[in-house]
Amino acid sequence: MEQARKILTEIPGPASQALLDRRRAALPRGIGFTTPVFARAAEGAIIEDVDGNRLIDFGAGLAVLNVGNADGTVVDAIKRQAELSTHTCIMVVGNEPYIDLAERLNALNPVEQPAKTILANSGAEAVENAVKIARYATGRPGVVVVEHAFHGRTFMTMAMTAKDVYSKGYGPLDQNVHRVPFAYPYRCAADAPNDDCGSACADLAIAHMRETGPETIACFVVEPVLGEGGFVVPAAGYLPRVREFCSENGILFVADEVQTGFGRTGTWFGIEHEGITPDLVATAKSLGGGLPLGAVTGPAALLDAPHIGGLGGTFGGNPVACAAALAVIDVIERDGLLARARRIGARALERLQALAERSALVGDVRGRGAMVAIELVTDRATKEPAPKETGRVIEACYREGVVVLKAGTFDNVIRLLPPLSIDDGLLDEGLDVLEKAVLAAADGGNE
């Protein structure tokens, strides 16, 4: 498929509109959507919709396509495995791709060695398995998470997720989940200057855990960069200090790498930027290259703690998904996508910082590697969130052929997740569209 943006008809076009009508009739309203667009095909960083429009993909299927859509190496691996077998279930008849992938993940993950891995279906299931392992290994019930966190939509992970839109009306939720402040530099919970925000918020988080009772806490679970919470990079010193407290008190430190893993931040795992060793790492999204797959990796002693039958699942480690994941790892290594993520991030941050100088609507520009965002505000002095303007920007972008995503507790963050394989031309073209949309939104929707 040609790698170029092209708008042939108004978005949504008639074919997408017809599918949108069918969607409303067939799907529950609770399944939201960002764009009224339906894909016919996709390759790399381009989505072609059913009307023939080609859009630049800055969403990557919600952080799933770090190596790009329909990468040839990944597709070939899927085809080869699908011709051999589509499923066996590791608990009934074993398959080699499960073992191959576990070995690769054990070697890649920044955990104590020797390591072991369990495979799952999704990020939420990976996080739940991490909590299960932590509770079993420690004999404690408590789970500590941070403000603005997102960990999933299952019952356990809903309790761990901060934004109430994901849990409203579904209670009661797990009462052993405790939330502590996060070092969000732009909106520091300790109201401290940027240089002091990390240590000040760590003190607040530790004080909360002391009040809860460290002896009751099984694990501290955190995204190294908040995803749904707004691509918030923690202030320096926050996570190392919390990690130190956890180590001192027998609390397992769990890195939720579902969105930050597999090169997104310019390293294999986001936690590597913090210089600390987690006890458990949960992964998913880009691990499977578009196929459903999650994993929990950690020291063998921890993963072996649960009894036989205490871990598992029918589809976890499906051989076709495992074959895709092995190819994803190969592509990241072969194509130097870790370094590419860093270059994408530097290029995007430079453009967005320049945009912030032109538009007071941009309150903050932040990111780590190719995980970049702008936070929109109506007033830079008060930092009042601008959710309406954020919505206008997202709509203007997709109508001009660029898919961007919303994030943030206040629905005022635009996050960029381009495939790491995107070329500079498409990246710049997409940023041009975003810049135009922001400037128009700041002017009330008129250029």
C-alpha cells in the first residue's frame, strides 16, 4: 500500500458513515470511539479507510503497533505458525513458540535472573496475574497504585485505575487497593517546584503507605510513564525513592509496561530510564504486534510461588500470537527501533515546544522517547483544563487525515503514539496537521 496521506472524500465518507450506523445498531454504547472511520487496510503508519482515504496513524491501535501495522516480518511469522497450528493451550498440549517467547522475555526484562514468564491475553490480565503472584508470594492483601493511573477494565484493574469513567456503576470494587500521589511535574501533588517535585511526592506516597501499614502491602504497581493518565513522565527521584521504601519493607515493585514496553520510550522498557530493578514486569500491547498477548516476567522464585493450577488461562500464549511477538522482537532489534524512538521523540518535542511558544492553549509539552503529549489549558496561570478544545483538535486532525488520541484525567491531553517505523516525512506531515488544528482551536475553531 502506498505510504502517503490522501483525502479522497470528506471524513467520514459514505462507506464509513454506513458502518457507523450499523455499529450504533449492533454494538453497545459503552464502547466508545475516537474517530468515525473504518479501516479497510493498514500498513506501517498509514490507515486506508473504506472510502479510500489514507490517514497518518499517530495512535498505533492504542500503543499496539510499535513496529507498524502489518509489518512483513510479523505477517510472515503469523502465516507460518497458522499453517502449523492455530492453538493448543499450554496447559493441555505444549507448543514451542510459548517456550521460545518466554526465554526471550526472560533475557530482555530488567528483573533479577534467573527469570520466568507467564503469558496472558491482555494488559489487564497481565497486571492481574502480577497482583496474584505478589499476593501469593508475600501473603499480604494490599495493592498500592498512583493517582492518574490506568491498569485495565477488569474488576481488579478497575479498582487500580484512577479515572472513574472506567469503573462508574460497577462496584463494589476491591477494597484492598490504595492510591498514593504521583510526581506529576505540571500538576505537582506536593505543590513543589519541578526540581523538588520528585522527592516531595515520594515523601507523600511513602507517608500514605506508612499509614496503610507496609506489612499489609503486597505490591506497588506503577506505569513508568503514565499512559491514559496523560503521558506523565515522573519527576526525577520519585520512583527510585519509592522503590527503596518498597525494598526496605518487603513490598514488591511491579512495573506496568503495557504501554511503555518494547521500545516506546527509547529503551526496551520504560523503567530502565529510572535506573531501578523491578520485581515484576507486566507487558502487552506492542508485544504481540497486533495480536492479543500479555506477559508477566520476574525472578524464578516469585513466578514459582503459586501452586500448580494457580496460574494459567486457555488462550494465554497462543502459538500464533507468540510467533508474532518473536518477530516483533526481531524487527525492533534488526531495524534499530529503540534509537529510532529516541529520534522521533526529539523531533516531535522540538516541534511541539515551538508550537507552545505560538499558542497559549498548550500548557505543557512532555514525553519520553516516542511517547509524546501536549496538555491543553484555557489559562496558563490557573492551568484550567481545556477538554472542549482538545476534542476540537482531535476532530480537526482526523478530518485532515491524522489519527491522534486523547488522554489525561481531565480529558485535555493529546498523546502521540506513531509507529516507531514511521519515516520523517510522514511524522512531519502529521505534526503539521496537529499544529494547524491547535492554532485553530485556540482561535475558537477558526483559522
